[in-house]
Amino acid sequence: MERGKIDYPPFPENYLRPKAKAILTEYRLAQEAAKRQGKPLPDFPEALLLPMLHNTWRDTAKVFYSNWIGKVYQITNNDRRKPFMEGVDPNDPLGLRQTLGMR
């Protein structure tokens, strides 16, 4: 790596289509040229790339947050003055100590 020059990481495997890679490569070259010439950096081609990307984490994120909110609902008391349902240990509300065999 030359001093002050950024080495771009390789593209993620099996994620970007060839056209998206070409757009990003073209952007990188335009960015490097602008820096060399002291010109403003070009805008990132987000609008061109978005239709080509598949959001692989969306379903996982939905499940994660749904489970988290569900657990909060399960242990939270209906009485807003009380933080937990009856029988929930305030020092271990998720029951992790018991599950993990800790005391």
C-alpha cells in the first residue's frame, strides 16, 4: 500500500452481480481520479446499486427483534409501577443463570 492510498478490499463472494461490481469499480476509478486532480468526489451510485442488491439480513432481523420484543412482553408486568411479572427474578429476569447452571 502506498502512503496515503487506500487499498480497496475485494468484493464479497456470491453477493454482487457482475453489473454491480462494474459500477463500483467505475466509481472507485472516478473517485481516485478526482482525488488526483483535486476535484470534488463523485456521488456514490446508490440509486444504480439498490435495485441489484438482495437484502439477506432482513428476515433474520425481523425474527431477532420479534423474539426480543416478545420476551420483553413476557417478563414485563402489566402494572407500569412494577418492572417484572410475578415470579420473575429481578437479578436474572431472563433466567440465564438457571439455564447456564450458574448461581
